[in-house]
Amino acid sequence: MSAADLVVAAGVALVAGVINSIAGGGSLILFPTLVALGLPTVAANVTNSVAQWPGYLGGVAGFRAEYAGQRDRLLRFGAVAVAGGLTGSVLLLTTPSEAFDLVVPVLVLLAAVLLAVQPLLTRRIADRGNDGPRRDPVWLHVALFLATAYGGYFGGALGVILVGVLGIGLHRLKLANALKSALSAVTATVTLVVFGLFGPIDWAVVGVAAPASLVGGFVGARIATRIPVTPLRVFIVIFAVAVSAYLFARL
């Protein structure tokens, strides 16, 4: 890539890091940009995943206050994310992507629907004590495994899917948004190791895009913590629908 191409990649990675922390879906900006700059599809996908890894760490740092009292939950969900991320990244390197690409728009649209109806579902469920000890449902762990497996495979709009699933399972949107960043970071770390060892990575792009993604992730997290719950939900739903439409258009 030329120097100008690398500057473009860095700028887009900065924006993608902000979007990942606020709602997820930054990969859908950086990935097609890398393809447009000349990288083959698989190389663009794995380079995108590695380059955005620092951005997820920035998001975790920005949400650190939201993780108070969540240590056990983070450990449980983190273990699920490791298994899911490993499964997805291995599938990417060993199987064709056409079949899974057909499912991606449906998954993103489903996440938008889940998040949109979350307040209605919450009102229909008795209050189980959001701030006290509680057992997370088994289905939530299964859903998180499938979501992070998808994240290891492609990763576009993983944050949207995680927020939708966690919003339903935990009944707390801001906590769901914070946990989304942590689980995205775990999934991205797994893909970093797998793709770093076996994937066709463009390390020049990673060298400029990774620091930009880190800054963007931290900035986005600081913005997200200051957004009221209802506007945050509306923003994420609209963003998810737009991402789904984009993915359908690429079929």
C-alpha cells in the first residue's frame, strides 16, 4: 500500500474504534475500506480483526467504572468468548465464507429487534433484583458463544449482536454496552493470536490502524457513558438496521 492508502486506513480505523465502543459495527467500515484499497477479502478480514484489537482495549478502559461488582460475570462470559472466538477464527481459516455470509444480515437484524423490544420484555418480567446476586440464564451463555463465534469468523457488527443479547438477558442496557466491549476485546484477542500465527495479515496496515483504533475505542467509550439510556438504545437500533441493510446489499 502507498503512504496515502495507509493514512486513509488509519483515519477509518479511528472512526471504527469510536463506533465499536458506542454501538459496535466498526468492522463494517474498516473491512470494505481495506478491500477497496486492494487487499484480498480474506486478508482484509483478518487484517481488520487484528488492527481493531487495541480499539477494544480502549473501550474496556473507558468503561472501567461500569465493571464494578461484575468480576464473576466477566470471568464466566469471558471463558465463553474465548471458546466462541477460537471456534469462529478456526472456521474462517478452514472453510469457505459464502454460506455464513448469507446468515450475517439476519443475525444483525435480529439483534436490532431484540434491543428494540427489550423494554417491553423487561416490563413483562418480574424484577429479579438487578443489583443483587443472580444466576444468568443458560440460554444467555449459549447465545454469547454463538455471537462470539460469529465475531471470530467475521466480526462485523459483533457489538450490535452482543448488546442485543445482553440487553435481553441482563435487563440493563448500560451494563450490556460495557460488557459488550469486554467480550469483544476477549474475542478479538483470540483472533489476534490465531490470525497472527496462521492468517494472511498486512502488517503495514496494522501498524497504522491499530494505534488509531485504540484512541477511537477510548473516545467512543467516554462518549457512550454520557448518553442517556433511551437515546443510546434508539441510536444502536437505528445503527443495527443500517448495518443489516448494508450487509443485505452486499449479497
